[in-house]
Amino acid sequence: MAAKAKGRWLVVAVPYLWLLALFLVPFLIVFKISLSQDAIAQPPYFPTFALSEGWAAIKESLGELSFENYGYVLSWDNEFIEAYGSSLVIAGISTVLLLLVGYPIAYAMARSSKALRPTLLMLVILPFWTSFLIRVYAWIGILSPEGLLNQFLFFLGVIDHPLEILATDTAVYIGIVYSYLPFMILPLYSALEKMDDTLLEAAADLGCTPFAAFWKITWPLSLPGVFAGCLLCFIPAVGEFVIPDLLGGSDTLMIGKVLWTEFSVNRSWTVSSAVAVLLLLVLVVPIVLYQNVQQREVEGR
Amino acid sequence: MSTGVAEKTQKTIGGIRRKFSPWTDPTAVPLIRYENVTKRFGEFTAVDSLSLDIYEREFFALLGPSGCGKTTLMRMLAGFEEPTEGRITLAGEDLVGTPPYRRPVNMMFQSYALFPHMSVWDNIAFGLRQDRVEKGAVAARVEEMLKLVKLESFAKRKPHQLSGGQRQRVALARSLAKRPKVLLLDEPLGALDKKLREETQFELMDIQMELGMTFLIVTHDQEEAMTVADRIAVMNHGKLVQVAPPAEIYEQPNCRYVADFVGDVNILDARVESVDAGGLTLRAEAAPDMPMRISQGGEAKPGDSVSLAVRPEKLRVDLEPPADASLNCLSGTIWDIGYLGDLSIYHVELPNGVRVKAAKPNLTRMVERPITWDDKVYVSFTPDAGVVLTR
Amino acid sequence: MDRKLSWFNVTSLVLGFAFLYLPIVLLVIYSFNASRLVTVWAGFSTHWYGELLRNEQLLDAAWVTLRVAFITACVATVLGTMAAITLTRYGRFYGRTLFSGMIYAPLVMPDVITGLSLLLLFVAVNFDRGFWTITLAHITFTMCFVCVVVQSRLVTFDRSLEEAALDLGCPPLKTFFVVTLPIILPAVVSGWMLAFTLSLDDLVIASFTTGPGATTLPMRIYSQVRLGVTPEINAVCTILIGIVTVVVIGASIITKRQEVERQKAERLAAAG
């Protein structure tokens, strides 16, 4: 009995401690460093807490913590607030576009014959397995001024001078919609596929036209999938770095890119930590919502 | 209204039921007509050139094993399937080509198909709202329906907060709310347990009588069909085998298939010896020495190979030979006994190894049964107990 | 019930899949371009694949990436499966909410936050950055994906099979290995593959947590992409796409076969 209890304890403890040490503790460290100041040292901030220096030194260090970085980030003079705002706007618009593109696809998949469905599902998942970076990269060749899209439009005679798409927000939207599409389709598909066909028959039987039946039955019943898909796309899109960096222009302002620049170009670990903490605060509500959705989805009621 | 109706129903139910038989009236105009309807799914023929008339206010049952085409026949009336050939008319109007949402029939689904995101109230109001019925009228009708199925206090619940029996009632109320010309019931009681099912069968009959509507029920449960229906159509392989009131189906099956499918039956292979005014004489293969006298023989002619069907409850089992042991009497030994409480089923093995079943009501409370395993017994029946089947 | 698709449904499927696949197909086609200019077609050539084999930096990066991904996938699969068992089998325990939060949050956490926080952890504990820090970071976020995949299989698992094994005198640990694991294996395998590709794919977290001498393939590709599009990168991408396609299709065939066998086994087990 004792051995069994020990075994059970171990199964919980190992992943639990791992996540505590490598997921939760790092956040606390980020928070602490966001309260520190930059220094030309290794590591490049102070105060550092060293247990070897004794309690008094630690207490003294505590006094050196301040919210200065937050003041800097939240000041209107710097572009951080703008970046948060425009990230939310870009992620929001992208999510709506994703829903508009993804819903008809997921719907058609769910309406197709049972034999065809696994293949269609596979076709949606397959691009997800190929590298994200590669998929974003592919669009550079398509959207650039001398790229394939412009060549094609020239060929058709639709345009006489190249469209400027690369290095604009439009390219960022295309990139996000393209890379996140499977994340939108899959939850929608699983919600739509679960739906009982006889509900639509019942609606028709009671005098509901197919179009009305969609809005009264199919759409409300797919809402959990819509919700999950939107959160699954929106949250990471807000912090997206690669897409705005590769496809966006110099005026595309997204907080992920700003954080990266602050960290790797300006080398200010403390400011980037403050940016990260604030980003997390912005996202905490959608993340908690997503956790509830996910919990219900996987663990049942 | 409902108390008044209950009283009225009690007073008139027998009167209405006894007199109701429009199918025997040549001047009666059927409400629903299937005319040479065929439905094929690819290679498979689900309904095979079938014609059927159903009359107004009739409670009509389609009975058959799964895959016999009974559900397809019903779904064609609802509009979920279109016939490959033939015509379906409702009150003289051709229904073919009309989408389900424009047909004046409603269906109660086997799975109930209650909308999970709507309350009981909204589920029942759904059909009325599609017709843009004015709000007050919707509310009044929904309340009336809730009362009819005795769910007044459950209006605000969601389907998942109801028991199976309650869901069944909501589904019924929803499909009745629009007062359809015909109510289609697809295995409506399949998901209920036996007791509740029996109760609900009688309730269904009362509701049908009270609303004066035409009900078409699909079921594979012969007891259910016999209980509720005015007429039963027994189906097999997409064709109608027999269409008749329950008692006729049971007592005068027109073929082996019906005799076997409806109720329990002993079927003996036999040959017709002679036919006369008083009936016919048979020789059963199982008892070549014993002449069998049957009072009704249909179209059987001397020399025909036929089946002799006798229901178990019409067979007498005795330890002593009956008064007239020269006719319709077989001797055998008790092979096995099934005690069902109200009845005991005796399996009697005849000398050539064929076994027949005889049911005997347990009239006394004797725990020890007088007839027991390995007893030598006599099985006999009267000439009007058996049916000669030529098909 | 099989339904006929309306023209609207067919159109959305065709357009949707064209959108998903056209960029990848174009990328592959242009990897065989003879010209250095990516957008001008100058005839078929495998020149860039040859060039690739001589690019040692790129090959080094690929080797580092593969090792990271392999170790990551193996460890993450073990940890993720343990976490999945905890979440499905242990009911309520002290700190469960925190635990499930730590499992689901990384699924949507922006990479920049995860990367930065792990880097700061490694600096704080003075851990030498490089190969192992990338691996640790990858294990941490991929184990959550493994957990979700395995968990969704475990919730539909018929527990009476385990109870039967216990009833027949099989101790819990052995029951897990002889009954539970073989049945949930397809999910565990797809969890492993998911972890492997996520690790293979990751740019941001690796960039944060790397140190001298450990450059992964995405980092190498990224630094070249920033300088512009080259056919050589197209060639690398084509090879990666080829590998992934073969592995995924192969795995799905194996999984399907195993699924059939699993159902057979479960039927047998349930019957006997």
C-alpha cells in the first residue's frame, strides 16, 4: 500500500515540479526583474539576490526594487501603449478574418461524407506539421513587389504597376490567417461534427428553412467551437513576433516585435520584462477563458 | 379543458374505437395515399412499388424488422426522402417535391431531436414561431401543450435536465404544437423502459382521440403496434405483407411471415388431404397418423403443401387424453418448462423430434406444477384454433 | 448518413485547401529554379540542393535541431503522459487548479513571454546557456501539448479494462504497462510526433534560450530569410516538408492500422 501511494505521488510530483520550476518560477523572476534596473554587468540588471550575502543584503536589495520600468513602458511618449493597442487590433481583426475563412471550411468538412472526413482532416492538419517559419517564408516570395502574385496579376492585365503588399499590415493579416487557419478549423470542425443531424431534420419538419435552421440550430450549437477557435488564435496572435517581423513593414507595430527589439537590440532586460508582464496582464482574461473552455472540452462536464 | 376532455374520453373512447373502420367504407376518401411508391438507395431498394391508403383520424402502425423500409416510407411522407418513383398525396395534394419545412405533417423523432440549447418552452414554441404565429397565440398553445403532456412545471428546463420519459413528452408536445394534419412517430417509445412504455402507449391513444388527429407510427415492437393502432401494416423487404386491424393480423395472418413475426406461433408443415364445406383435413409431417381438421382454409386445394399455424395459447396440454383423441391431438413428452408467472410455457417434444410450444395460464397458486419434466402429455386444439397458410 | 455537398460547401473546401497548399507548392517548385532570383523561373535544376550539402553551417544547425527535437520529444512524452494521467485519474487534489492551469496556459502563451521568462530563469540560476537550455525550454512547452493529446484519449478509455487487470492480480504499475499503455499508444505516439515537430519548428523560444555554439535550423533559416529570399532556403524547406509529409502520412497509416487493432483488442477484452 505504501509503495502504491509513493508511486501515485511520483506521477503527480514529477510533471508538477517540472512545471513549477520551468513555467511558474520563471514568471516570478520576470516580475522581479521588471522591478529592477538595467546595469552594465553580467547579468545586466540589479539588484541581484544572492543568498550568500546574507539576510541584510537581501533586505537592502528589496528596497532597490521599483516600478520605474512600468512608468517608462506606460508613458505616452514611448510607443509601447500604441504597440499593445495595435497588437490587440491586428489580432482581433485577424481572428474575425480567420472565423470568416475557417467556418465555411469546417462546415463543409463536417457536412461531407463520413468516408471523406478523415482525409479532409488530415489535409487541414498536414500544413500545421510543416514549419511555421517555412509557411510564413513562402508568402514573402508570393507577396513581394516582383513576387508571384504581382506577376500573376500583371499576366492577367489587372494591374500595371506592382501592388505593395509585402511590408504592410495586409501582409501581416494574410500571414496570421494563413498560419493560424488549422487552429481555427479544428475546434470548429469538432463542434460541428458532433452535431446530431436529426436536429436539422426536426427543424425542417417544424417549418424552418435550411438558412433559418443554420442560424437557429447549427450556429448556436457551434458556439463553443467558435469560442475555442477564436481564443486559440487570438491569444498567440497578440504576442506574434515572426509574422510582423518578416511580412510587416517598419510601421507595423506589434508588441511581440517590440519586446524582441527591446531585448535583443536595446538590450534592456528590465524593460522587456515589464513589457512581458503587462502583455500577460492584457492576456490574462482570454487565457483564463481559454483554460475553462479547454478544461470542459477535454475533461467533459 | 383538460379535465373535461378526460371525462369525455372516458365516456366515448369505446364508442369511437368500436365504430371506427373507414377502410371498410368504399366511399371514404383516404387522407394519405401512397401510389406505387418506390425508393432506391443506389442498388438497394428500400421501398418496392408500394401502395397504401391511410384515413383521417386513423392510428396507423408500420410494423416490421429493421431494414424493411418502414422508416423510409415514413420519411418520404415527412419529406426527408423523395420517392424514386410513384406519388404520395396528402388530402389530395401531391407532396413530391415539397420540402419538409412546407409540409403540414410533423414528426416525433426516435432520438427526440430536442434542441439542446433551448428550454422546453422554446422547443415547443419553435414550430409555431417558424410560422410567425402571433406571440400571445404561441404562448397559449405552448401552455396548452405543456398541460397536455403534464409538464407545466418544467417549461424552463433544458432537455439535459429532464428524464427520458419527460424528454419523450416534450418531443411529443413539440410535434403536436402545430396541429399537423398527420403526426409521424418514429419508434417513439423505444428508449423508455417497459412499464413506462406501456403507460405511454395508452396516453398516446388518448391524445390521438382527444385531438382527433391522424397518427402514423413506425415500430418494430409488435405489442406496441397491436396496442395503439387501428390498423397495422406488416412490412418486409420494402413491400406490404398484410394490412389489417390488430386482431385480424394476429388471428388471421395471411402468410407464414406475418404469423411468425406477430406473436408466438407453432408452424407445422402439412399437406391438404381433402376440402369440404365444413373446412379441410390435413396431414402434418410431424404426426402422419393423426388427421388434422381445420375449419378455415383459404384457397388451399387438396394435395397442396401448406403450413398449419397454431398459437401456443390455443394448444391444450393434458396428462390424460382428451375426450376426442382421434382428431387434432398429438402425444409427446415435456422437454422443458418456462415459468413466466402468469403463464407457463411447455415445450413438448413430438415422437419425431419436432417441438411445439403450448402456453397454459397458471390459474392456481400451486408452486408445484402438476405437469412436469419428462411427463407424457397430450397436446390438442379445436378446429377453429389453427390457421392454414398457403404462403 | 452521407450527405451530398452543396456547391457552396464544395467551393469553400476547394478554395480553402488551395489557400492552404498553394504557397507550399510554389515554394517547392521554386526550389528547383536554376536562377538565383527566386521569382524568375529559369529552368529546372537541383543545383541548390547540391549547394545545400556543402553548407556546413546549415547542416550543423540541422543536426543540433534534430538532437534537441529527439530528446525533447522523448522526455516531453513521458512527462506529458504522467500529467495526463494525473489530470484524468487523480480526481481532486490539492493544487489541481494550479496544475491544470500550468498545463493549458502554455498552449496559447505567446512565445516571446515563454522564451524571455525561461532565459531569465537560466540566467538567475547561472545555468550555462546552449544546447541543454534549449532542450529544457522545449520540453517544458511541448509536454503540455502531449498532455492534452493523451488526455483526450484517456477520457474515453474504458476503465473496466484496468479494473479487470487489477482484479486478476496485476499490480497497478504493471497494469499501466500491459493494459493501459498499449491501448493509448496511438495517442502517445502522436503526442511524441507533435512534440518533435513543435521543437523542430520553434524559433522564438530557442532564440531566447540559446547560447554560444547552439544554433538551431529555424534560427539559421531565419537569419538568412531576413536578408532576402534565396532558392537555397527553398531547398531546405522542401526537404523539411518532404520529411514531414512522409512521416505524417506514414504515421497516420500506422495509427489507423493500430486503431483497427486496438478496437479489435478492446472488443475482445470487453467480450472476454
